[in-house]
Amino acid sequence: MAKWTPRHEAPEPLEGPVVATIIGGTILWFLLFLIQLPFYGWFDDHGRTWWLWTCLAGGGLGLLGVWYVRKRDAAIKRAAAQDPTATPPTSSTPSAQ
């Protein structure tokens, strides 16, 4: 079998409001946990307590994700400040008219 090789160059990764997206998702996971918490007895009776713990784990991992993307964003900004010729990878660059 021949090794697969790409026929064209990969597109640039999409950049957007990553920190805000991760914070929003983390808040959503914690809200889902808090909404389900009063129904713990029902979940326990039906063998569905994993739903609560999944939401709590999602919130905890979201906190880790917030820490990670904030560090990444700060590193990208530091690198852009050190190299003035490099263009920052944001989508807010004005287009030529």
C-alpha cells in the first residue's frame, strides 16, 4: 500500500474568541450540574447518577481548559510583541480595500 500524502496544503487554523468560548462551556457544565443536583434521588433510583458526575467533571475540566487557553493566548501575544514583523493570528485584521 502506498503512503497517503496530501495533495494540497492544510488550511490555517481558525482563531476566534477561544477564552470566551471555553468560559461559556465551563459555566454551562456547572449550571447543568446545579440544575440536576436537586434530582439526585431520582437519578440514583434509575442508575443515572453518572449524569451528575459527568457535568461536574466537565466543569472541572473546563476550569483546566480556561487556565490553558489563557496561558496560550498570553504566549501568542508575547510572541507577537517580540516579533513586530509577524502578524498576530486574529481574525480582526482589516482587509485591503
